[in-house]
Amino acid sequence: MHLILQFKILINTFFSSKIHKNIISDELEINFKINKFENEGKSCLMIEFIDITNQCIRIKQLKEYVKELSLLNKKITGKRKGN
């Protein structure tokens, strides 16, 4: 698979994993940052890939816990109103 990306590079550009989901990997959540710099009079780009898979998994777990706690809270407050 060949992928051609055309975009104007801005200095210190950041791309969230949600913007380019599954372009780099189907299993990993990856953010990437593009930085422009000069080296011996030539413009260069540095692309930094940041694996955020574990953070995304943890966020999903925490959201599930919040839902469970919210349901439990509704049950408890409903029982208190019933008594």
C-alpha cells in the first residue's frame, strides 16, 4: 500500500492519533509531531512518532468505571428516595 500525504508543513505541527487513525497501524494508537529545522543551510523535517496505545486503553477503562459508578449512584439514590 502506498500512501501519499500532501500538506503544508507548519513549524512544530502535532497530529492526534484520532486524525490519522489506522494510517500507520491497525493495532496502535500513535500521535506524531513534525518539527522543521535548519541543518547546514538546508531545511529538514523531524517526524516524531509517539505510541499512546496504553493511555488510550486506560482512558477507555476509566470511562467504563465512571459509567458503572454512575449507575450504582443512581441505584443508591433511588433506594434512599424509596425509604
